[in-house]
Amino acid sequence: MTFTPDTTSDDKLWAALGYPIPLIAIIVLLMEEKKSRPFIKFHAVQSIVFNIAIWAIILIFSAVTLGFGAICAPFLWLVTLWPAIDSYSGKYTEIPVVTNLIKGQGWVN
């Protein structure tokens, strides 16, 4: 998606921090003044779903490889930096399966 001109630097910061630190995304959704901002809400919801997917992959990979996946977990976590950087630059990052899921469920517009 494209950049929206009404996105503030505060919006970008909250959105970016939610990807590597999913607890921040959860907190954002509990704050009325933050979740009413479309840019922040989109990225908060997307980051929660994205992090759940990443941790599910890590757990499955760890179970299948008898723990080797746990060694790879920090490297897979680095994937969260891509949407964080994109959102900090003011873009609505589209993560192929995740974005379609959250839009299809009606969690974001």
C-alpha cells in the first residue's frame, strides 16, 4: 500500500515498535487514542498475527528437528525488522498471507 499524508511520526514509531516487540502492539490496541488511528491499528493487528505465525513456525520447526529450531529462532525473529522498517517509513506494509487474513476477517480496513 501507499503512504498516507496524515500519518504522524508518532504513528510511525508505534507501528514500527509493534513488530519486533509484540507486547507494544497489544498495548496499542488497548489505548483508545492509538487504536482510533488507522495506520497504528493496521500495523498493530498485523504485527500480532505476524508474530503468532512466526512463533508457530519456530515451535513446529523445533518439534520436528528435536530442538534445532530453537537455535534458529533469533534469526527468524529478524524477519520482523522488514515490516518495522517499512512502517517507520510510513508505508502500509503488505505481508502476503497475513494482510489478506486480517482484511478478510474484518479486523482492519
